[in-house]
Amino acid sequence: MMNRICRILCYVLLIFIAFISLFPFYFMFASGTNSSAQILSIPPKLTFGTELKNNFAILVEKMDLFHSITNTLFISVSYTLLAVLLFSAAGYALAKFEFRGKKVIYGFIMGTMMIPSLVMYVPLFEMMIKLNLTDTAASVILPLLANAFGIFLMRQNMMEFPTALLEAGRIDGESELGLFFRIVMPNEKPAISALVIYMFTSMWNNFMWPLIVLQSEEKYTLPIALAMLDGNPTNKNYAVIMLATSIATLPILIIFLLFQKQFVAGVMGGAVKE
């Protein structure tokens, strides 16, 4: 009887926590279909309204929504693909190859995680100027490929990959690139899915670094365009802002819902102690 009561209380608590976690998203989506007056009323309107079409027309008028989404999607997808290839290769090398200085290199990579990203913005910006890459997608993508967390995640998962399978492939005459692309990568789908979600989300939501290196309005990413959407501090159209934020949030929610099982499996795989 006590076990049943404890289980019921646990479910009630979990439902309450889930409600608290999901309510901000619901309020954001609902607010995008209402007017600013309805949002700011006391109490605010918490149901979906009929102002979606009007809010969307104002949003398109104030912001180049198509270009912002296209720029963000291109940068995020390009960065994610390059990051998966680079971090997987680095993690594989650090996990399965023996070479002089491997522990020192890995320790140095892990040490970079203690450096605040804000400290790196000035030297990185100077580097982009010298390379004549400012105001380009490359200036947003390339510096952020030096990501210690991605290497750490893939290395930890690669440590659990059976070495005997690699040796069998070498005996069969498979090249090292063939082993990596035909054997290792297909068997690391959970880890790669977790990496894809993390890297795509971090780049999609990235605000500070693109704000620094992108000067042209037509090259702005979605977070910058949202920040520039309504600069009037005394008369903001919160309904339009909420609609724009909902549009920016939807891709992240969809990707996470599609790959959540692989994400959990990949993160748990990276948490295994050696």
C-alpha cells in the first residue's frame, strides 16, 4: 500500500514538474496568436487567439524572416556536418590509436574547456580580420569548430567500441578510412545523434559571436534579427516578438523530439568511466 502511495505521489510530482517546464513554451506559442494588449492584460489571455495572421504580416514587414532563417539554417547545418566529421575523427584517434603525446594532447584539449569563450572573442575577431573572413558564414563556423566538448563526447563513446572489430577489419584488408567510415561511424549513431542535436542547437541559438563578425543586415542570423526586431523600449509589440521566438524555437523542438532517444543513449555512452 505504501509503495502504491509513493508511486502515485511520484507521478503527481513529475506531472507538476512537467507542467512547470512546458508552460513557458505553451504561453509563448499562445501569445503569438494574441495581441499585445491581450498579453499584457491582467490576467493575461492564456488561450490561443485569432491574431496569428495579423502578427505574421507585421513580422514579415519588420524583419526579413526568410533570409534570417535561410542564413541560420545554412550556417547551422554546415557547422553541424563539419563538427560531426571533425569531432568523430578526433575522438576516434584519441580513443583507438597509440602515439607519443596522446595524453598531453587530450589534457590540453580538456584544459581549453576552462577558458571562458568571451576571452577568445577579441583574438578570434582579429584573426578573422587578418584572414579577410569577416561578414561571412565562414567567420561564424570556423572558429567554433574548436570545441573540446564534442571531442570529449565522441572520444568517450569511441572508447567503448570493440577494438577486436577494428583488428578484424584490418586483417580483411580494410583501410583506416574504410574502418572509420564503414564500421565505426555506422555503429556510433547514438553518439552522433547526441552530437548533432547539441551542435545544431548551439549554433542555431548562437548570438554573441555572429553579432560580432556579421555586419551586413542581409547576413544576420535569426537570433540577431530577433534582437533587432523591435528597438522601441516603450512600445514593443510583444505579440510579434513572441511569434518570432516561436518560429525560432520550433526547429529545435522538432529535432530534439525526433532524436531524443539517441540523444540520451549517446550522452549515457559518453558517461561511462574507463
